[in-house]
Amino acid sequence: MSGGRAGLDAFAAAQFGAAARLEPLAGDASDRRYVRAHLGDGKTRILMTHAQPFDPPYLPWERMGEFLAAQGFPVPVVVSRHPREGILVLEDIGDESLQSFLLAAPPDPATIESLYGEAVDWIVRLQRRGTPIVAPSLPAYHFVLDAIRLGRELDYFHEHFVVGLLGETAAPLDSASGVAPALAALAAEAGRPGDRVLCHRDYHSRNLMLPPGGRAADLRLVILDFQDARLGPRAYDLASLLEDPYVDLTEGLRQAMTTRFLGGISRSGRAREFAVEYRAVAAQRLLKAVGTFAGQATRFGVDRYLVYIPRALARARAMLEPLPEHRGLLRHVERWAAR
């Protein structure tokens, strides 16, 4: 929003009254910013602010949110729209993400399995109900997580992690270095033509919220950051959830959730075939995440994501180890992880 904090204060006073108090919140890796407005009567709202005014019919977050809400997905409710100010006023669903819930006081295994089971069920619902009705009016219809897109993400990883953060300027991104063909081969496998389903694209523990009061058997997640939804590999969102650099999950939980997912999409008899697809997609996704974390540091001076890089590289290594065709890339990942 233009005008900075003073502009936000004026907006809040006009919308909610002079007693409104603003509390800046930690943002995500985007140009959106979030502010909690305390309204003075015990109620709160979240202001999602954009750097520029927006045209409501074409704001990806709102368009995708309307689509998901119509299909019964738990997403934040838009209270009011202010396009000229670049602000959406949203319901306040609290600060507790699935990540923070797991890290604050690790819950019992049954609760963890219940939460992840719910998260997996939403992926199944997105693929089975969302995919057939994605229309040209949605941004997701026009974008695909194919080999070209996934390859660009790995180029970004090389630029900002390998070169930018590690300083491996002696190994440029060309065929002579061995890095380029290894990354290109992974992108080609992860993005090969096949079933394209609707993917959230950033489905992990920081984008799944537990609203206040949710601690009973009816625990319900709320889904955030769905604006970049697009068509992509069937394994993509599951890999994003289960190979999440932000939390440690047991192999038993990963296996149980994979079995649940395959049952939900009626692919239980293709577990071995799916495992190969999953590993390639997960490895690409993990390296993409490392590139994002590094880019936040090298481009914007935001270093809070760097702590997650070792876990992401370790999981990428685990995904690549059983794939003989990616041994070259595995050697690079092992070398990068040792730095």
C-alpha cells in the first residue's frame, strides 16, 4: 500500500475507528505484507496489503480462494476488498501454523497422523474435484508445472544457491560443468507429460493453519497461499507436504500418508510406479526450495530461511539415492550438503 505505515494507520482508522491498533506480522517470500488490526472490541482482522492497487477480478489469490471455497475447502474468508489501496481485509485465523504446532510441544502420534491425514485428504479432494472443473477464468488453468517451468526453478537454484550462496563461480551453469545436464534431467523426469492435476503448489506446514480453539477430535486445518495453484504432477502436493523442510516427519508417517493418498485417488495398485514419480518430483521440489531460501538471502538480505537448507538437502539426497539415473546429481547434492 502506498503511504507506508501512515497510510495503513489512516486506512484502519477510517475502516475500524480511531481505537484500531495495528500489529505487523511476519510475511512470506512474496511482495504481500500482513498486518493484524485490533479493533478495540476484542475482535481482530488481517490486512493483506499489496505494493500496488489491484483489479479484483484478476487478483489470483482472491480468484483461487473463491474457487476453493465454492468446493468446500477451508480458506480464509474475505471480509472486504479495497482495490485502490491494494488491501484485502480477511478473517483472522490466528498465528498457529501446523509447523509451529508441531514444534512448540510435539503432540502425540495419533494427533499428528490425524492432522496429516486431513491435509492429505484435501490434496485428494483438490485432484478429484478441482481438476475436472478448472476453467480458463482461473489463473491455474493457464500455467503448468512442466519440464520447462521446473527447469527454470532449478536454474534459479543454481544461480542463487550454488553460485550466489556457495560461491561456486568456477562451475558455471553449462554442459561442461556437469551441473546443467544433471539438473535438466531431473526437471525432465519430474515434469514429464502425464496426468496433470490441480496442485496447490506450496502445500506445506507453514501454509496450513490451526485456528484458535482447535485441539479436539474435530481439528480442522485452514489452507493459505493458494494463489499460485496450477496444473502439475500428481505427486507434487504430496511431496511438498511430506518432504517439508520446515519439520521432521517419520518414515512411518510418510508411508502411511502415501498409502492414504493412493487409496484416495484409486491408485493403490500402482504404489511402486508412483514411488519413482514421487522421488523425482520431491527432489526437484526440495532443490527449488533451497533456491528460494538462498535467493531470499542473496537478493533481499532475508536470512531466516537459511536454517532450513541442510534439512532440504538431506531429504533431496534421500530422494535421489534410489534413482540410478540421477547419480551425477546425487554427487553434486552430497558435495553441496557438505559445504
